[in-house]
Amino acid sequence: MVLYVVRDLLFVSKIREAAEPLGVAVTGVRDVETLATAARGVRLVILDLALSAAAARARGARDDAGGGRRADRRSSSATSART
């Protein structure tokens, strides 16, 4: 499952469009305070970094969940070459 904390409706629609053909469940969280609870068992969290509280909560949720892997920051062409 993918969880997102995004307010931009255009970006939300792009997330849903990308997930649908892959059969990936997508859930949005509007309230940043519930992020830590909602993120349990989720494989990916997408954050709108313009929401500063969202980034801080995400770090706390990751730490509470026992770590977690950081996103690969390489360019998309390098990432697609690996797969």
C-alpha cells in the first residue's frame, strides 16, 4: 500500500494514475497528526514537502517503525537502468 500526504489535487491524481495499472492500493491522509498511525505496514509514503509538519511527522513515524529505507535519490534514468 502507498500512503500520501499531499494537498495538491493534480499531484494526487498523478499518484492514483500511476498506482492503478500496477494494482497498488493508495490511501491519502489529510491530517498530519495521524500519519504515524496510518503509516504502519505501508511500503511507501509520499509527502508534500511544502507541508513542513508532514516531513517532521514522517521522520518520527519512520523512527517509531524501526527505521525504514530511505528513497533512492539517484536520477530516474539510473534507477530504471538497474531494473
